Amino acid sequence: MKAQELETYKKSLQQQREQLVEQVNENTRQTFGFDQDDKQDPVDVAVNDREQTIMLSITETERDLLGQMDEALQRIEAGTYGVCQNCGKDIVAARLEAVPYAGFCMPCQQKLESGELDEEM
């Protein structure tokens, strides 16, 4: 992969990462900012608890995505970005444009998702 292409992916990842960090921070503020007033009726408390659970789940997913982005940035620095972590083949540009933090080519990603490939390689 050319240096200019790597730099483009790096900038894109850094920008997406920044936006996601802001989103995680906002979701965290919202999650723990719900009004837990003793004067709420039981239905309001249940709705707030449900919303809090959903926000925590979303935040966890976002944190996982941040980890994937950080790993992709590390692969850029290591010179292994754009190479499948399983088979060693190049990841096609269209996949990297769609999912810039991708660590696997499509066939290996499909194997991973179907359980045929161990994620902790």
C-alpha cells in the first residue's frame, strides 16, 4: 500500500475515532445523568432503568469499536495495515473504505462471524 493511501486511511480513522470518543462521552453523561428522583412513580423508574441499560449497551459497543480503531492505527504504524490478520492476503480497498478498521479480508471475516475462525489468533 502506498504511503499516501496509508496516510488517508490514518486520517480517516483518527477523525472517526475522535467523533466516536465524543459520542461515547456524551452517551456516558446521558446514561448517568438520568433523573433518579425519589418522587418518580414506578413506571418512570422502570423506563429510566430500561433507557440506562440500552445506553450502557450502546456505549460498550462503541468502546469495542474504539478498540478496533486503535488496533487499526497500530497496524498502520507497524506496516501491517490492509493485510488480513488470518490469511495474510491484502484486504481489498473497497472493504477498507467501507470499514477502515477491518483486520480481516471478507472470506476470513465471514469465517470469524460463523465461528469457524478463532478471534484470539
